[in-house]
Amino acid sequence: KRAAFSSTNFENILTWETEAGIPPGTAFDVQYKQYGEKIWLNKRECQGITQPFCNLSRETENFMEHYYARVRA
């Protein structure tokens, strides 16, 4: 819940909050897309992760574009 980008020094980190009572070791999958695109892309390094953040800097490096990201537990 509350997934949001945090951008500092050209690094774009997606962070999110977890629900209270979420089981330890819950895995998350992150997807992203550029505004206007229909297909969500998997962030390969952020599939099956347990930490509540993912670095999407390479995928969102064009600061003139708008991006979306989503997380699934």
C-alpha cells in the first residue's frame, strides 16, 4: 500500500508500506511502465523480493517522461 517513488541524485527508488500482520518472508513482485504504454514490464531484479523497496533508476532515467509502478505481494 502507498507505493511511491523517492528520487534523490538521479536515483528513483520505489518504496511501499506493508499491511500490519503480513507474514514474515512475504515476497513482492514489482512492475513498471511508461505513461501511455499498455503493457506492464517486470523489474527482473525485483521479483520475489522481501524488502519493501526496488531501485527503478535505469528503467525511469528519462526525467521528461512519466512512469507508473505497482507491487504485488
